[in-house]
Amino acid sequence: MSFQHIRELVKYRNLIWVLAWVEFKQRYKNSILGYFWSLLEPLFMFAILYLVFSSIIPAQVEYYPLFLLQGIIMWSFFTRSTTASLVAISDKPQMVKKVYFPRDILVISGCITTLLMSFFESIVFLAFLLYFRIPLSMNALYIPVIIFLFFVIVLGTSLILSALNVFYRDIRYIWALVLQVGFFATPVIYPLSIFPPQLLQILSYNPLAQVIFLARDVTLYSRAPNISSFLFVIVMAGVILGIGYAVFMRLEPRFAEEL
């Protein structure tokens, strides 16, 4: 992504926000509970998983309910963003063909929409922190940086998926399988420490796992971020975003004719 393209995105920043906010409101239009669905969805998933795993995991994990809820919120952000981005370009052929704007705006705005949903879900998490009387240390100030790096990883992945799905519609089915495997390869329900050392070494290269580790350390356990994990996430965020834009920009000129 060139500096000129960054300047162009800044120029269209209002459009990005409008698209994100409109899509956010459309998700809950005509629903009885409206925005409360943003709070109920993670709670419902949390309740089911906690009932299933509460007799197995808690002895190994301090503050397991919050451990589980934070993992669910972060995984849901990744899942929603990437799934929505699959059709960010292919479902808007009229806009892509007839109106000029940087096409990645559609992907960026979609990721912002799901980030807004995660913000509302985080209110539930904050309420749980207060209920369990877990004090927050100064290390919690790292959270905005961790969320930003997570957003960059999600955006890079979303750019790849949205571009490929224009040409290969099987991508959505393949990605659904990847997400199912990824859910169990990421420490959403349990700590990766339960795996044998050989497998743990492999799973530790999962950037999503490292992001969730960092978020839990600075919020639940008042620990400073592990330097090696932090540097790994920074590098992976840059690499994934770079690959995402390389793929997207290479395929973008053919979007209109393919749609």
C-alpha cells in the first residue's frame, strides 16, 4: 500500500464511516431487541460453552468465566469480519462497476462495523470484570494497541478473502472449514498449555492465539505483554496486511469485468 493510497483513504474517511455505521444499523433493523443483540449473542455462546467446559477447564485457568468470554468476543470479531468481507465486493456489483472510489473501502468499512459490534460486547466483559472484582493495572493501557494490531490482522485477512471470492466462489465454503479448525487451534475455550510440547510449539505460531494471550495478560492477570509475543504480533500484522493489499491491488482492476 503506497503513501498515495493512504492519502486517498484519508480523503474518503467520511465515506468509510458512513458505510460502516449504515451497515451496523442495518444489521438490527426491524428486530425487536435491536442493538441488544450485540450483547446477547456473546452471552448466549458463553453460557453454552461454560456449561459444557466448566467442569473440565476451570481448575487449570484462573478467572475461567472471563477467560472464556474474552476469547469468544475476540474470536467473534475475527469470524464476523472475515465472513462479511467475503462478499464485500461480490455483493455490490453496481457500486464497483459504476462509482469510483478505492474498492478496499468496502472491506475496511465492513471490518469497522464488526469492530463496533465487538465494542458493545466488550461492555458485557467489563461488567463481568466489575462483578468478579478484578482490578485493572496500568498494563491495561496496552489494550488499544493490541486491538489495533488485531484489527490490522483481520483487515489483511479480509482483503485477501474479498478479492479471491470475486473470482473463486468456493472460497466461502473453504473459509467456513478453516474457521471451524481455527476455533480449536486458537485458545478460545482452553489454554494451549494443555497440548503436548510438540503441538504447542506449532500452535504458538498462530497470530490469533498470540493476540488473545496478550489481551488476557494485560486485562485478567495484570501482566505486562510478553515481549517476544508482542513483537511477533507486530511483525505478523505487517506481513498479513502487506500480503492482503498485494493480493487485493493485483486483482482489483479485474473486479468490474468479473462481476
